[in-house]
Amino acid sequence: MEPLSDVLVRAMEPGDLPDLTEAWNQPNAYAGTLQLPFTSLEARQKRHASTGANLTRLVAVIDGKVIGALGLDRYEHARRSHAAQFGIAVHDAYAGRGAGSALVAAMIELADNWLQVRRIELNVYADNTRAIALYERFGFEREGLYRAYAWRNGRYVDSLAMARLRL
């Protein structure tokens, strides 16, 4: 699947954090993650500084603005070194412009061709049909349901476990 031509995917830089803080503080962006609303730039900078070596962060850029990010985290345990998990978020105002597809495509290319990752895992809220459809387009399959997985907007919500295998 080819990303839209106006989406650039590149490695995340520390200078991207102001744009990403804006993106991640959007209601739909944080509602799709385990992040809390109203997270400060300072808190994000501290979290970024303490990131492990197995985390690869990509950003999506449209018209010079960083509008989304994806983090691919390889497992350190020797018996799980073939696997990684990822999380993704896109600024609400840029949803539907191909940034999610571009980020997932770049992440899969990196995992398959450079990192020797055979299994990519994720959790997605069961009511996030748009994200589920995106993941399924890239070969992710549903593996299970976590009931009452997380507290979101005043109630517990379920999450799907999904994975893409390349054996």
C-alpha cells in the first residue's frame, strides 16, 4: 500500500516534540491511546529522554508540520527478540490524509527488512473501527479480546489484541 504523496515519514527528532505534544493532546488522538489529556511538553520531553535503545520512533510530516508518530518497541528478552509492539497517533485535524498508512507502511518495511522482526503486536480499542481497518489492510489479524482493558472517558473499554506474523 503506497502512502499519499504529501506525507513524509522520517525519524523523530527532539525538536518534533512541540508539534507532537499538540497532536497527542487532541481528543481523538489521546482517546485512542493510553495517554492522558493535557500532557505538557515538559512531561513529553522527560519521557523522550528516558527512551530505551530498542524503541524506534517515526513521525509523519505534512506541509512541514509533524502531525503524527509511531513507536516500534522491540522486546529485549532473548526468547521474544523476534517480536515488537507499536503504538501510533495522528493529529485529529489530519486524520484521513494517509499519515497512519504511511507510518504503518514505513514501520513494516523497517521491521521486515532491517530489524528481523517476525511478529508485530498491538492493542487497539475494540470500538476504533477506523484503526482496526487500517491494521487489517496491512495484514494484522485479531488474536483476542481484553475485556475492560482501560478506563476511558468515564467507563471501561475493551481492547483487541492484533498481530502480524511473517514466518
